[in-house]
Amino acid sequence: MNSDFTHEKQIIRNFYARLDSANLSELAVVLGEYTSKDYLWRGYHPFNEITSVRTLADSFWQPLRCAMTSMQRRMDVFMAGHNTVAEQGGVWVVSMGHLMGLFDKPWLGISPTGKMAMLRYCEFNRVENGKIAETAMFFDIPHLMMQAGLQPFPHQTAAHIVQPGPMTHDGLMFTPQDPDDGRKTMAAINAMISDLGTWASGMPLEEELARTWNDDMIWWGPAGIGATYTIKRYAKQHSGPFRAAFSERSSTGHLCRLAEGNFGGFFGWPNFSALHTGGFMGMPASNERGEMRVIDIYRREDDKLAENWVFIDLLHFWKMLGVDILARTTSISMGQATSAQG
């Protein structure tokens, strides 16, 4: 099987160059040039699924570019590979990093700061016949809220920080990689996914994690949960509280799973669902079933996983459980602004 994805990567690099430099009035034209007629874009709540490039330009890219002026794309990971989910297939190109700009105008009801801001993002693009046929783009809106001084969630068990790229600084894979490295990375990811089946087995959590993670692993979680370092702290600050808060977890389902070099990742729509039976993120149990749309990006070191960047559509998840975080937080923001003006 071909392991040289230079052509597909160049299509995405050309697309980014055109999209990022286009005037607001040109965005829909650029999107139309690079995407197929039956293009599907999946995004973080409140955008969800969009099939029209005009709608995508008008509802997402134009408002974001108006709000985040002088925006630049700062990539930390760029890779491609064959989708190992057989029923989906295809060659996908993955980009992860931050969209950085000056937060000069409101976006989604979030008041601007006039300061530099970073929107964490990760994007999977399926390239077919020279066009982008499908995209999954997740971005951490609560992280942007927190940069604007808001507190969308009442409690966070780990650290809130602007997240760096790989410690090894080798995530931008513009050239072909050794396919054996990609196979090793995929094996490590698959072993970790397989171990999720031991959740209710009674195996000690730290012992389970040590099977597939290095001791000094870093879990770069989304805002509202935070980032955590070492197996011991990860078990205490995220994995343990998460498992205590949910039961009846469904099996894992992915639309794409791939690896190249020492990096790999996946996304689902959703990845899984679970019953919310315990307190989580500072909010009480709802006893409702919620689904989690997740993107995970991994870095492998030796035979185990060393770093994991995680994007969870928490706005969608909590809205399913009856809590509209976006509406609640932005109404508070607008109320504070009105009070200050009065």
C-alpha cells in the first residue's frame, strides 16, 4: 500500500495558503475550488454538520475571521495516512495547532479582548480525486472563552494552559515517513483502545494505563478538564474522575483512524456514548445518556504513547444533557458588558 502522501498533503497546504490569505468575500470561492460537490464538513457545536460551502463561509469562516483579525495558522502536527477503519477508507490529511489572531470583535456572543487569542483546532480532511471530500474540524471554544475572562465550567480537575506542540518538535511531516514507524504507532493506539475494554474489569487504573502509556505521559485535555502530566496524575485528575462519573459506556466507534511516523489519531461522530451517573466537571449527575465527539492526536515514543492532544465537543455533550454552556456563558458575558456600560 502506498505510503507517500505528498500529493494529498500538498493539496491541503495549497488550500490553507489560499484560505488563510483570502479576503472575506473570497472565502466561499476558495472553499468551492478545493472541495467536492458532495462535500461534508463536521464541526464543533454550534456548527455541527454543513454541506454548503456558502453556508460554511457565511456561518463559520467569515465571522471567525472578522472577530480574529490578522489571523494566522500555527501548525504543530501535519500528517497523512490511509484510514484503517475499513468501511470508511480513504486518504486523510490531518492538521493540528492554533488559529491565532487579535480578538477584536465578538464571536458567538463572546466579547472581544483586543488582545492576542488562540483557538485550538484539529482538522481531518479526506482527499479524493484531487479534492477535499470530507472534513472534521474540532476547535476548543471554551478555551477561547477562558482567554476572554469567562468561566464556562464550574470546576476543572487539571491545568488550563495554552497547549504547546510535541516535545520533540517533529510533528510537521511534510515529507514521506518510514511506514514501519507508522505501523508501530498504529499498534500502540490500537492497544490503548483495546484496553478501554478492561474499564470494568477491576484492574487497577494505573496498572492498566502503564500497559500502553509511558510513565511521563502528557494528556493535553480540553478546557474544562485541563492538561495533566504522568500516569499517576492523569489517573487522579482525569481518567479516574471520568470513569467514576460515567457508566454503561458504549463501544468505541471511529470514522477515521490513521498514523504516520511517530504520530497518529482518530475522530468519531460520536466516538462513544455513556450514562452520566456521577458528578463531572463540577456538575451533578444527570442520569442521562450523552455522546462525545472526540478527536485524539498521539505521539508515540518507543512502544508506548507519550503525548495525547484531546478535542472534545463539550458544548454538544452538555447541551444533550440539558445544559447550554454557550448560551449560559455568553449571556453572562453580555450582562457584564451591559452593567459596565451602565
